[in-house]
Amino acid sequence: MTVESTAARTPRRSAGNKAGTTGTKRTTSTTKKATGARKSAEPALVQLLTPEGKRVKNAEFDKYVADITADDLRGLYRDMVLTRRFDAEATSLQRQGELGLWASLLGQEAAQIGSGRALRDDDYVFPTYREHGVAWCRGVDPTNLLGMFRGVNNGGWDPNGNNFHLYTIVIGSQALHATGYAMGVTKDGADSAVIAYFGDGASSQGDVAEAFTFSAVYNAPVVFFCQNNQWAISEPTEKQSRVPLYQRAQGFGFPGVRVDGNDVLANLAVTKWALERARAGEGPTLVEAFTYRMGAHTTSDDPTRYRHDEERAAWEAKDPILRLRRHLEVSNHADEGFFAELETESEALGKRVREAVRAMPDPDHFAIFENVYADGHALVDEERAQFAAYQASFADEDGGK
């Protein structure tokens, strides 16, 4: 299937309604019609691998993965398996009190590994706080991702060492950072590209809209990679947008495409295409990876309060790792020895991560009171004293230990 024209998919807006009760009724009717039309015209995904592991031919995007080998496929599978194992270990460590918080990527491995492996070494990445798979592709040691979530540092790696920026907690701000960086790349005359990751919830932020505007006007070599995992914490995507997210690009003057976010080959191909457009001076692209967050938004979230088990079960059938495994098995590209060896490697990674986190120092409980004001503040001093008394109360209960 080909990329569909965003113009053809954008619902037409009705003419202005008359005032009064008649106008109110017509507005309701128009809204229902628009909603019905939108559902019936829901765009197809760019897909190269079905949930059953069957290869799909796509004349427009096959050329971007035409040279992929059996070794490459096994490599993509390994990336996803090890990323998921690391993520599971980090979640367990948080539950054991070793981390203060963790944002799981469970279910989004194909979107991150596929897009991450499409990047060149000289490309630059601006992530959110969930791009553990992209970090893996950029060569960032997984243990370095955990210091911030333990509260012992503000990042843990040199952004310029891997062209992978520090995690961004402020929702959507990294889109502006990426756009500014991409504008600088153009000024420097380089042919590298920039990619900004964000979620469907962040697409509603003003920072993202501003980034779209500036990138289009200045023809910046940036790819906006939106992982639409269906839920902005507890808010579903349909409560955020009247149109599919990728269609928003049309209003800013650059192309958008929706890709099957659970298909690692499709993500690899579409991201390569978007990056090549950027390097060729054709400006920004919005890629919407249509995927699903299998776990909680973060470990402080309870997804059972706002979504049904049936929904998760339907997406489990589209699992990105199982999909590629089926393809490897059907194509005879991997045997049981490969999977067994990978399982051993996976457990070794989990052990290394566990030991590294437990070897980290405890966070400084009073660091949050530092650098709030340059010259200090009476209220902060009062809060520090209250917190110190609270901490001391635990020592008193334990006999002064």
C-alpha cells in the first residue's frame, strides 16, 4: 500500500451554522456526520510485515529495506528482545524500591528499534523519556539510563558522545530543540538529519505546533516521529484530535505518513525515507507510528482504571517481537539455537542491569532544595528544615540507627 494523500483524507468542514436552536441542531448533526465519515475513511497503515509474520510487498517502501539480510533481521530481533528485557528489569527494580519511577516501552519496541536503526551515526536524536530502544541503537549503555530515575544524576551520558540528547521530561519541548538544532545543521552546510520523538499526548502541546511551523518555514532537516500508543496517560487519542495525527502535517506544509508501529521493517523503511528527504533538502516529515503501550504510562500509573483487558489482548496479538519471530521461523532465518542463545544473553543483561543499579549510591534527599534560588529563600529554608525533621523521625523510630 502507498502513502495516502493527506489532502484526500482530511474531512471537509461544514459551512457556518445559523444562530439559534436550529444552528445547535445542525452542529450536532454535522459533528455526527464528520465522525462517521472519519471512521469509515480511517487510513491504512504502511505495513511490510503482517502480525502473522508474512511479508507484504510495497512498491513505494520496499526499496528502503531491499538490501536487508537474514543477519540484519536477526539483529533487529535481538535488539527488540534485549530492549524488552532491560525494560522489564527496570520495571522490577522500581517495584523493589531501587528506582523512583520508570516509563516502560513495552509494546513499542518495533517503532523504536526500526526507526533507531534507520539513523546514520552523524544524525542527532532528541528523545522523550521512553526511548530506551533508540538509546540502545545509539550505543548508550542501558545502565546509564537509570541514574536519573534513581535520582542520582540528571542524565548519565554525554549527549554528543552518541548524538543522543538527554531524556526530556517536559512534554513536547524536545520538538523545538530538534527544530533549532536542525536549522543549525542547515546553516553549517552538513548533510545529516535530526529526529525528534514524542507521543500522541505531546502532539497536543503548543511546543510541537511551534516546532512544526518553524521547521516548515525554514525547511529544516528534521523528522518528527510520533509514537501514537493510543493513550496520553488516561486520555485516548480520539479525545485529542478530530483527524489521524499524521494528517496534521498537511496544515503546516509538509508530508505526514502513518506506519504500523508494531512492524519493525515498516518503521525502518519509512524512517529511512523521511531521513533521506531531510538530507536532500526537502524539509520535515511527520511519521505517526501507530502502536500500543502494553503497560502503564509510568510505574505510578494504573491503566486498569481507564482501559479494558480486551483492548490489550487485541494488541497482544500484534506483538512486534512475536511478529518478527514468526517471520524468522517461516523464512528459516533462525533456529532454536539462535533463540536459546539470545535468551541466555537476555538474562545476562538483566543481571548486569540489576547489579549496576544496586551499586549506585542512594540519592541525596536534600538535593531538591539546592539551586532553586540563587541567593536562598526563607520558604525553601523552612521546607528543608521540615523535611530534615521528617527524615530524622525514621531514625528515632529505629532506635537512632
